[in-house]
Amino acid sequence: MEGDAFSAFAITALRLAGHLTAAGDRLAKPAGQTSARWQVLAAARRGDMSVAEIARALGLARQGVQRLADVLEREGLIAYAGNPQHQRAKLVGLTADGAERLGVIEVAQAGWADGLGAAFTAAELDGAQAVMARVMEMLEAAESSRE
């Protein structure tokens, strides 16, 4: 029975992920971006992460993030910098143009999130987030034990 409930949860989560990606693409489009590019820009704002670290944080393949980062770098939205921890793994930082584009997206996202968030209590959203975080931890632990 718990397996059936978890399967229904997983299917709903996957469908939600698709809807969130589509909404993210719509929010990012006025800034000339996509959800994936937005995620890399947001991670680049930290300025202390390599492409591999960004990929791990986002749960994406390093090669895919590298391709996105290279495009964003060519467009002048991010810049690579030396990494004192690793000579070949450059750090990814946001440029002024990248920060401007990210700001446009984040203003739109804040209004969108406020509108959707108003339909729920903070306790409902906190509970849903806690369940999702536990599932991710369990899946990550299972993946690590297989490596």
C-alpha cells in the first residue's frame, strides 16, 4: 500500500517538475533565457563554484551544464575565473549583464511565486518540501551506495 502511495506521489512530482520547467521557461523568456540557463545563472551568482559543482548542486549532468555555461560565457552573461583549488576546473561567475538578466527573471518569479503561494499555508508548503527533501536524500544515498 505504501508503495502505491509513493508511486502516485512520484508520478505527481514528475508531472509537477514538467509544469515548473514550462513555467520557468515562460518566466525566463523575456530575459532571453530558459529554465536551464536561469539555473546556471543563479548558481553563477555565487562565484565560487565550478561547472562540476553547479551540476552536482542542480542534479544535472556535468556535460550539459558545461554546454550551457559555455554558451552563457560567449554571450557575456558569465565569466570563468581561476580556481585556487583546481587549476583546470575554472570558477563560474556572473557578469554585470548576467546579473541584469537574472534580476529580470527573479522579479517575474517573485510575483509568480507570491500568486501561487497564496493558495497554501506556510505549513502545507513546508510539509510538502520536507517530504520531497527526504525522498531526495534517500535517493541520493541509494545512488551513492551503488557507486
